[in-house]
Amino acid sequence: MPADHHDLARVEAACAELGAAGQPVTFAEVAARARISRTTLYRRADLRAVIDDHRARGHDATTLTGLAVQIDQLRRSLEAVAAKVRRHEETIRRLDRVRRKPG
């Protein structure tokens, strides 16, 4: 596994540990737990995004507004998947019609 993936996995684990313990997800604490410098956490967009995501989850999950936003995001995601499934079903029906044509 490349170093980038190890770093990402350690940051994910540190954020998950903090969240599970009910502690705030801070760059300083994640850096200490993941054994990665704070500078690296701030400079690498992928690592910073993981931390920001965990911070948002921890903060938003406890508010009604946060829950409403999450429900809306899930609803839109589900609608997008349903639309894709409908397109695939139509493609399959078309291919079946073409295949069944005599000749």
C-alpha cells in the first residue's frame, strides 16, 4: 500500500476514534493520533477533506437542520440511482427488442 493510502487510513482511523469517543475532531488531535504533522494535514487536500467531513458529521448530526440536510442529500442520491436504474432498464428492453427481431 503506498504511503498516501497509509496516511489516509491513519487519518480516517484517528477521526473515527475521536468521533466514537465523543471528542472534537481537531487537526492537532488527528495529527497526534495519526502521527502525521499538522502541516501535512492542512496541505494535503485529501487528508483535510477527511477531517472536514468528520467534523461536519459530528457537528451536524446533532442538529435538526443537520439531519434535514443529510436526509435531503440521501433523497437526492436515491433519486439519481433510481433514474440510472430506469435508464438501464430501458436500454435492456431496447436491446432485447433488437435481439428478438427476426432476420
